[in-house]
Amino acid sequence: MIKTYRMYWEFTRKSFQRSAAYRVDSWSRVLGNVMSLGIWGCIWFALYYGKGSVENISFHSMLSYILISMALQGIHNAGTPLWEIQRRVRTGDIAIELLRPYDYPLRMLFTDLGSMSFYFITAIFPLYTLIFIFFQPNIPLSASQWGLFLLSAVLGYLIRYSLELTFGLFTFWLVETGGVEDIFYFSISLFSGSVVPLWFFPDWLASIASLLPFQGIYFVPNAIFVGELSGQAILPALLNQVIWLLICYGLLRFVWAKASQKVVVQGG
Amino acid sequence: MSIIEVKHLYKEFKIPKRQEGLAGALRSLFHRQYLTKLAVNDISFSIDSGEMVGYIGPNGAGKSTTIKMLTGILVPSSGDIRVNGLIPYKERQRNARQIGVVFGQRSQLWWDLPTIESFELLKQVFQIPADRYRQNMVRFRKILDLDEFLHTPVRQLSLGQRMRADIAAALLHDPKIIFLDEPTIGLDVVAKERMRSFIREINQDRGVTVILTTHDMSDIEKLCQRMILIDNGQVMYDGELAKIKETFGKTRILIVDLEEDIVDFSLAGVEVIKQEGNRHWLKFNRDTITASQLISRISENYNVRDISIQDPEIEVLIRNIYENTLPLIID
Ligand SMILES: Nc1ncnc2c1ncn2[C@@H]1O[C@H](COP(=O)(O)OP(=O)(O)O)[C@@H](O)[C@H]1O
Ligand SMILES: [Mg+2]
């Protein structure tokens, strides 16, 4: 057990080191992140202009929401993106992983943990500390609120990871994979509440979003962070995340089991 | 004791047929047509522990497909495979611990990491005891000359270096069996020779069972006593290399340098296949005329400066077998 854990941990360490060797990547990601933060900040500023609050949400809460959302997105983006998973499937690189005595989905998770923590420590954390000091957004005020936010953020990331890998593995069955990519990125940018919180959705769209797993990725942790989701309402939201995580992870295991029977290695 | 058993193995690939034009594309959304390709067509063999076997055949014969099934990354369409008692595709992770695999055209090392880091990662992955790892590294560094590039990222290695690193990586965990799919492809003559001597060494010193695919006959000639020759997914020949030479190698080539330049070798069973200045290449059939008979006939009529006999080239033999296209049984 301990040994197995150490093996996966080794992937985290190595990927942390590797990120250090690719700092340029890291900087260009920071730049992209700050730019979209700027753009969305301006858009929300314009939408709120002259209004104290919209749907009972103050501009200050909305600004806080977008700040924490961009910080979380920044961390997620250091993980393995969908197109990279698709590339691995298409080229057969993923099949080579079957020649190793480990579980591929798990080893990928630990690898991503390495690059995400590197990026968090060296970029997102210092950058957003400064931004937070400057804008003074709402932040959790109690240890329990911090704890619930962190828990929710981790659950959100795990939901995203399960979905992204599952979508990536669909490449095994498809000749054209552009469609899958579009669906994934569309869903994650709309239904997850990454830039538009679910509060502002028209009822019909909000009810669709509430039936999907994506809201657990950013919306729930963001809302806890800014204090819009609090008290009694937190528990069902977390429970919803846990249930979706179980479903998505179960789906991932199922798809992985099927896919690894269907492996096709090009060339050689 | 056989360590690998393959019985009536089949692998069929379904290839989606591209349909022409927009109408075709639309139709293929609902009803896709497939071409089936029988890459492995009823292959059976068994390999003993400690053997070194050459699995050879022309491009597209089904070599890699067989290797992929033996390593567990491809599921057979039908048939039985046992690798040291395990069914590879069902027990992938356990099988991975007892085998080493090198694909000549695809590195299994981590592309962006310095080579040594890949080895260290493998040490954790296979949970190799520290002293065993150290011993193996000392040895591989020496015989594979790893030191010159140990700290270079894998993506910057030359093909020969990468192949050496890949072989070392495949052997670090002391596998019982190693599969080498085209380990000499793209290497220059020196690198090839070096790779061969290393393969020979691990087979002899460590008793590692080696299955090696190649379409380079000289690999087989230099390395393997036994070869399994396949074509179109079928076994054409399975046996000793020496035997195939004996059976099919009835023709020999005699090379003679003569004083004279105008000569006439009209002897039964002898054919001039080439001439360069005073040097003549004579193909003769052992059954019709023996080498000594031929030599004495020549020296009766001409002044011989130099003389040598060439063994039949393995390539030529194989071509003969392919031209027959039927599986051969030689006992
Ligand atoms: N993934 C695949 N999909 C479709 N056909 C394949 C696939 N892999 C191999 N083939 C076909 O199977 C045959 C055998 O291929 P392979 O085993 O790679 O040959 P070799 O390694 O002997 O050159 C070839 O005709 C090849 O085109
Ligand atoms: Mg091949």
C-alpha cells in the first residue's frame, strides 16, 4: 500500500520538477489567465455600471466571484488538457502506459497534481495574493468556511478530471473528435459557472445546469468562497458534488475498462 | 519448459472505409462500412525459457501485432496466449512485471525528463530494490555506454542513444522475457552491431528469453538459432536457421580471380551470375557438382589467382520461401 502510494507520489514529484524546467509555459499561462481576468472584470463592471446590485448580488460579490473563479481555472489549466488526452489516444502513446504495472488514470491524476502544485506555488498564489490585497474581495471569514471551500474546490477539480479524461477516452471510438472537444469546452465554460454564475441564468437554463455535473466544478466552490452559499445551503451543494463525483468517476472507470480492451497502437 | 505458448492466434482489424463525397460522409454517419484485415491468421508456437527467437517477416507481415498481443496491449480476436502462465491482456499489470518491451519506433521513456530521471521513475514504478537497481545501472552504464547522455532529456537523444536507453529501461526490473520490436531499425552499422552484442549478452548471461522482431536478416543471422518466419499473418517456417540454410541453400557461389579474361564455363549446373574484370561469380548447385569438382575443372583450364566460396545469403533463401508462399514443413 505504502509502496504503491510512493510510486504515484514519485510521478507528482517528477512532474513538479519538469514544470520547473518549462517555466516559459508557466509564464505564458499566467499571461493568458490575467488577460481573461481583465476581460471578464471589465465585462462585469460594464454590466453593473450604475446598478448597486443585480439579482441581489452586489458588484463586490461578483468581482470576488470572478477573481476566485479565475484563480481556480488557473490551477486547473496546469493539468492535462483534453486535446492532449486525445492526442495520446490517437498516437497510441496511451497504450504504452498499459505496459506498466500501474493504473493509468490514477497515475495521470498524480502527475497533474505535480504540475498544478508547481503552478499554484510559483504563479497563482503570489499573483492572486497581490490581486486580492489590491481589490479586497470577499474572502472566507472563518476557518470552517475556508475548509468547506477547499473541500468543494477539490471535489470540483476531481469532477473535472474524471469528465475530461472520460471525454478524452471517447477518442477510442471516434474517427472525428472535434465534436467531443467542442461539447466539452462549451459545457465547461457555460454550465460550470466559470465566468457567469448560475444565479444569473434564466430559469430554464439554470434548471438544465442544476441537472448537470459541471456546476460542481467552479460554481459551488466559488459561491462558498464569496459567501453567497452559506449555512444550511452548503451541505446539499457538497452532497451534490460528491454524488456527481461518484457518478463521473464510475463512468471514467467503465470507459477506461472498455477503452483499454480496444486499444489500437498505430505504427510499429 | 515453455515460457510462451501461443495457440491458434487470430487478430482482425476493422478499418472504417472512407466514403467519397458529402453523400458518402453523411451515409457513413449512420452506416459505416468496414474493411477487415486479418493481421494475424492462425499463428501457433511455443518458446522455451532462455531461448532467443527471431520473429521475422516483411513489413506488414503481422510481427508487431503479435508482439502487442504477447505484451497485453492488444486483445486477440481469438486464440490462446500464455506468457509465463499469464494471459497477457487479462492480467496486464502482472504481466508487465515479468516482461520488458522495446518498440523500435516508439520510446517508452518520459520525453521531457533527463534520461536518468526516467530510470529513477521506473525504479519506483517497478519497486526495484535499491541494491538491485544500483547493480543494474552500473552494468548498463558500462555495456550500453549510458554515461554520455544520462543527463540529457530523452527528446534530445540520437536514435541509437534512445534505443540503448530504452533497452536499459526495459531490463531494469529484471524481466524474465524481453520483447524487442525492430530494435535495430534506423541504426547505423556500428550502433547495430553494438545493439546485437548487448542482446546476445543479456540472453547468455542472464538467461533472459528474447523475442526479437526484425526485417533485417543479418540481425537473425548474428543472433538467433531459431527463427519464426511469418508472412501475411501466417507462420511460414519455424525452426533452426542452420536447417533452412541446408535445405534451401543447395546453391553456392564460387568467386574466382583468373589470369585470363576470356573464359567459358559451360558446365552443367554452373551459371555465371556476374563478372568484373577477371573476377567471376559462379552459381552452382551442390547436388549437381561439388565445390571441389568445380574448382578442379576450372584449374585444369585456367590459371587461378584467388578463389572463395560464398554461403547462400539468408535474404535469398527467405525470398525463395516467400515465392513458394505455402507454409513449409521441414523436419
Ligand atoms: N491498428 C491497426 N488498424 C488497422 N490495421 C492494422 C493496425 N495495426 C496493424 N494493421 C495491419 O495489420 C498488418 C500487420 O501489421 P504489423 O503487425 O504492424 O506488421 P509488421 O510489424 O510485421 O510490419 C498490416 O497490414 C497493417 O496494416
Ligand atoms: Mg512492425
